[in-house]
Amino acid sequence: MGKKLLAGPYLLWMVAFTVIPLALIVYYGFTGVGGGFTLANVAAIARPEHSKALVLSLALSMVSTVCCLVLAYPLAMVLRGRGIGKGSFIVFIFILPMWMNFLLRTMAWQTLLEKNGVINAFLGFFGLPKLQIMNTPAAIVLGMVYNFLPFMVLPIYNVLAKIDDDTINAAADLGANFFQTLLRVWFPLSLPGVISGITMVFVPSLTTFVISNLLGGSKILLIGNVIEQEFTKSGNWHMGSGLSMVLMVFIMASMLLLAKYDRGGEGTTF
Amino acid sequence: MKKRGMSEIVAVAAAVALAVSGLVGCGGSGGAATQAAGTSGAGAGADASAAGQGSASGEGTAAAGAGTAAGESAKPQPGGELYVYNWGEYIDEDVIDMFEDETGIQVIYDVFETNEEMYPVIEAGGVSYDVVCPSDYMIQKMIENNLLAKLDFSNIPSFDQIDPRFVEDSKSFDPDNAYSVPYTWGTVGILYNTSLVPEDKAPTKWADLWDESFKGEILMQDSVRDAFMVALKMLGYSLNSTDEKELEEAKDLLIAQKPLVQAYVIDQVRDKMIGGEAAIGVIYSGEMLYIQEEVESLGLDYELEYVLPEEGSNVWIDAWVVPANAKNKYNAELWIDFMCRPEIALKNFEYITYSTPNKGAFDMLDEDLQTNKALFPDAEALKNCEVFRYMGPEADELYNNLWKEVKSN
């Protein structure tokens, strides 16, 4: 009885802020502007401007997820190697920027990357050619990697930290070199963390509209931008909800992947 | 309004939908707020000089205000609150304090960045604003959708300060002059950087924005009507066209221009032009004076010139309106009346530098400002210009879909 009572506030929260809003999105997604059931809002994803945006979003978020993984794995191994005391200080330094507003940090990148920005002033000082990536997909990928990298590092670090040193030593005793240990021992054991990290980076990258607006000069339309525009500019909540539901399919697919590989819940970030 | 009774639940749904689509639902408004914070320091200098004369005349009107309040005891007593929804950076903030001091009304002030962003907020009614400052075509749309309340002009005696020319112009979106009181007006044109654009290439018409030599140097407006206005006017069509063929042509033109465009921006065009990030930008005439002052005070080695393109452009009016669901309509009318006072209109003009339709304020300006053709163009210069009109939901959808095609290309 006591335990059930404790779950009460949580249940209320879930119903009020997850179940009801989701139901409303489903309702809006399957009704037209004049009311009445329709599949048009969901089917609208097939329109060239929408499907192009979705494909581009998928491509950019995959690229940024791979970049994050390549950057994060070695870092997580270094962190593990440092031992608890020093390692956690580095983790702290790493998380520190996250205390600042996400929007501000992305705007700072604008100032850095602009044509007359900080980086180009620096390059110009040494007579080096200017960096022209502002308002291109490359700037968006950079923004995604910068903002979401901690979400890749932390779950991988959490899993690596739990791997017993004896396991590694045993591999060395049995004659495995570093790369064999990495591929046969480290990586398979850290897979839950890797999968969790991939999901944590892929999902927000896929849905972002702020990064593409700020670093893409509104020239590059991602599926997040399309949905945002339907809600804030076109005022067509039905279309926006319909497209959100299509996007949810992709998010759920990656969640299912997570559930399959991470049964023990080891890869959770916090 | 009619179909959305449960406005609060709907607002929650919107928030979650935005969260699903991006995890940071406050992207737009957050940006506007930080921008306001960033530039307010720059405006403070210009503001200080106005404060001297402003406060002196403010006291005089305060006494006058008290007199009328006492004389008409039948009116509801002022006091309480007033929810104002205005464009970002669109008022001298001292004016808000002066209004609060004089009336005892507490002002809650929010800002928006585009008409399109403002409309669903008013329509959903989650927050009931008392006084809003949209543009012409959006006011028409709000009137047609019964979102506005008729004003009681007996509470707005200073309305006679508005130049009759703008009262007349307002009839294009508010046929009986029953809902709106003009606040600012202006045109949309081209701003160019004299050091980045060779003299013989100085733009004079919209078609110059398709010049290959400006690749990566052009800033376009990131709002559907403004962007299509440029292309439609260049093609010689009306900026209120709903002809699918004409709009398709305009769309193709915008797609052809896209490789030359550095970015589609709204308020950022100002800072980017001042910083020399781009050579040419499409901009509201009201920004010109502020930008030129800023360039001068920063001691930059270039100038920024404003041109009203030959093909004609959009002449616009932003006006105060009161939403139908306003809880403090009388306070809103007091606010509008306050804004119409010549000395207040002048103070706002000096701060925001958008042309004022207030003839009392205009008469107080220096002669070189009065004769500044970029700020106050005459009828000859405006002969090809048009006011935006709301063309109905089907046209809205057509424009939005074509704009998405431009953006996704």
C-alpha cells in the first residue's frame, strides 16, 4: 500500500505531462484543419520538401553521432585510466560547459565561425586562408557534436569504469595485444554504454531546430525546422503534429535498439 | 478561439510538441530576449540625451492626465495590470516606466519576433494580452478571425495627433479605422556596405540581389511574405499576388538566388551589417538610422546606405490593437493614448528610429531628419509601393508551402 502511494505523484506527472500531451499530438496529427479524420498530415512526409528535410536530418545526425563516438571512446578510456579522483575532476571539467545555456553556447559558435569572426581573425593574423563553414551543413554537424558530445562520453565512461582490471589483465596474460583487447574485450563489454550514447546523441540531433537555425543561417531545412515552422509560423498544428509522429517512429526505433542491448540498464548516463 | 476552448491544455500540448521536435521549445523567444539584452547597452547613449527633454514634458502631461481622470469619474479607475505584447526592441523602456508612474498600472511586457509567431499565441489565448502591435496584414487577419476588440476612441484623445494620411492608409487593413492606432511605419529596402560594394555596382533595384558578384554577401529576410515580396516586385507583380503561376515564378527566382544568399535572418541583419559580415541586406527602413549612428560611433571605416528599390516595395504600418479576450481593455486604451502623445512618440522615435506617423512628433524633429527621404519617403518615391494584405488561409498555405520548397532546396 505504502509503495503504491509513493508512485502517485509520479503517475500524476506522467499522465499530465506525457500521456495527455501525446494523446493531443495524436489527435491533432490525425485530424484536418476543419476537424475530421485524415491521414494527410502523416502522409505529408512524402512531399519532396519534407522528405528531403528528413533525409538530410538523418544524414547529419548520423554523421554527428559517428563523430561523437570516435571522439568520445578514447576520451572515456583515458578518463577510466586516470582512476577515480583525477578522472572525476576531468569529468567535472567536461560537464562544466553544460551549466551554461545551450542556446548561448550555440550562439557563441556563431561569433567564432563568422566570416569576420574570432577564428578567422586568428587565421588571418597568421596569413592563413579563411575558414568558410558558417551556414553550411558542416557548421551544423559541428554544433551537434559540440553540444551532444557529453551525452556520448558519460554513458561510455560509466560502463568502462565498471570493467574489472582483472579482465583486462587476463587478456594481456593470454597474449592479446592492445588492439585485440580493445576489439575482443573492451568494446563488447562497453556495448551497452555505446548504444546508450548513440541514442542520446542521435535523438536530439535528429530533432534539433535551433542548431540548424543559428549555424545554418536558416538556409538548411531540417525536419525539426519544418515542424517548428508549422507550429510557430504557419500555425498549422495538425501538420506539425503529423510530422512529429513520423519523427517519433525514428526515435522509437532507436529506443528499441537501446532496450535490446541495454537490459541491465548499465549504460544510463546519470 | 472558437474551436479551442481548452486553451491551457492546448498550450501544454504545443510545449510538448516543440519539446519532441527539438528539446528546446524556447528557441525563438530566448533569442529575442538575449538580443534585446545585447543591444540595449548600445541604445543607452542615444537615450540619455532624450531623457532631459522627455522628463520635463512628461511632468506636464502627468498633470494633464490627472486632470482628465478627475473630471470623468464615470470612467473605470485605472490601476491594476496591463499585458503588452510588442516587437523586440520596439519601445524606449523609459516610456514604460513613465506610463507606470503616471497611471499606477503595472505593465507586463513581452516581445515577439515575427507576426507569424505572434498570431498563434493570441489565437490560442493561453496568455491574454491587452495590447499588441502587429503589422497591417496581420491586423486584417485578426479582424477577419474576430480576434480583436473595437477601440473606444473617447479614451484615446491623442489619436488626433496621428497624421490623417496614415489613418487613411490604415483603411486598407482596418476599413472603418475601428480597431487600430498606427504606431510606426516604413518601407523595406536594400542596405549596402560602401566598402564592400563598388560604386558602379551600388544596388538600385531588387534585381541587383541576383548579381553573381555578390555571392555569399547577401542577407535575405527570413519571413515568408517579405521574401516573396522581393521576388514578386522584381517580376513586376503585386506583392499581394495569389496567382499560383506568379508565385511559382517567384519561388523559382528565390531558389535561383539561394546559392548567393549568405543567410536568411530577421533581426540579426542589423548586427551582421554593422559588423561588415555581408555586403547587402534586405532591411526595414527604420533600422537604417540606428545602424548608421552605430557605424559612426564605432568609428568603422565604411558607411551603410539605404535604397528604396525602383520596382517598388512594401510600405507597412505597425499599429496598436486590443485582442478580443483582453482583460484590461481600458488600461490598454490608456496605453495607446499615451503612445500617441507627441513627446512620447518622439522619445520612442529617437530610441527605435522607426518612422513615426505622429505629426506632433514629426514637427519636433530636426529638419535634416524631416527631409530624410529614406526615413520619410514622399508620395513620388512610394508610387510603386503597396501595403501587405491578408489573402486568406488558402493563400497562406500556398505561400508557406512554396517557402518550404525554397528552404529545402
